[in-house]
Amino acid sequence: MFVYILYSDKLSRYYVGQTTNFKKRLERHNLGIVKSTKGGLPWRLVLKLKVDTRSEALLLEKRIKKRGIKRFLDNYLGV
């Protein structure tokens, strides 16, 4: 499982999600198949974190969203 953070230059926004197949999921985002991200094409990967279980992925995704994606990134990357 992976928790990932994407960024859209077009929207100047971040997106966080989780998946088992990151390559396929990123492709779906950038083809406009995912309703919540189709307005921000293209999306680029900012961070991808591997976790062991789906429950861990869901908890991490929730924690990132609650903290704020930009704030989480600043803390995680030590900015």
C-alpha cells in the first residue's frame, strides 16, 4: 500500500490519496478519470510513502488531511 501526495501547477493545489498500485493510479489521475482531480491536469508526484496495510494507509491519509497537506510536507521534509 502507498499513500501519495500529488501537486497540480495549474491549480496550485495538493492532493493526497492511497492505493496498492501507484503507477496505475497516477495514470488515472492524469487521464482525467478521477473526478476530484480532473480539473488540475497534469498532476506530479511530490511524495510517496509505503505502508504495510490498508488500515495504516487510511489512517495516514486522514492524518495528512487533518494536518493540512502543505504543513505535513513542510514538517516531513524539514522545511
